[in-house]
Amino acid sequence: MMVGRALLIAVLLLLPASFAPAAETASHCTPAPLLQPGKTQLLERVLVRPGATLSPKPDGTGGKAVPAFTALFVYARSPDGHATQVGASSACKPEGWIASDHLALWRHTMVAAFTPRAGRSAVPGARGPCATSAGRTGPR
């Protein structure tokens, strides 16, 4: 009985040391996405404005176009604040730099993606344009 209590006490004393705070898990890789100011777990995200280009360097040369309203994670900011290093994933893989004036802060945890309706029915499960009223037998 005494050995069991001693073992339990030893486990309880060592348990807090074995857990790292959630805020540190974002910084275990390099470079890590930035945390939102004043938060310990929420990563900073931005939405891309129309006309933005993703460049390999902060100076903005040699970039490729980025679709508007794309949600990206923030990895770093240039010292002058004119460019922001971003990536589509939070897995420590920044993809390039975008001019800061082409980004909008996104401090929300939910993100929705718009999908074109082309080739899809307006009603889930419907098979054709008149499928919503085709099977009715009673009055409207």
C-alpha cells in the first residue's frame, strides 16, 4: 500500500513537467506561424485582397498571382512592415511574401470557401432542375 502511494505521488509530481503548453507547440518548428496578439493558441491569419502577388523575396519581384480571399497563415513581417511572409498551411512551410497592403487581417477561427454552382443542383440530393417538385402528389 505504501509503495502504491509513493508511486502515485511520483507520477503526479512528474506529470505537469511532461506537458508543454499549447502555445509552445506552434513554435517547435522553424519558421513557425505567428500567434494572434494577446492569444496563446490562435494563429494569425490574413485574407488576400485582389491583385496580390506571392514573391519569393520581400521586395515583391518575380511573384505569381494569388486568388482573392485566400486565407493564409502569417509567418513573419519585413522590418519595414511593407511585406508579410505567408503560407497556406500552419505546418511550418511559408510559401513566400505578399505586400502588406494587399492583405486583410483575419482574426476569426472559422473560414468558409465559396464554390461555384456550375454543374451542381441548388438542392442537395436533387437530380435535375425540376427534381424539387417532380415527386409531389398533393396540393401545393
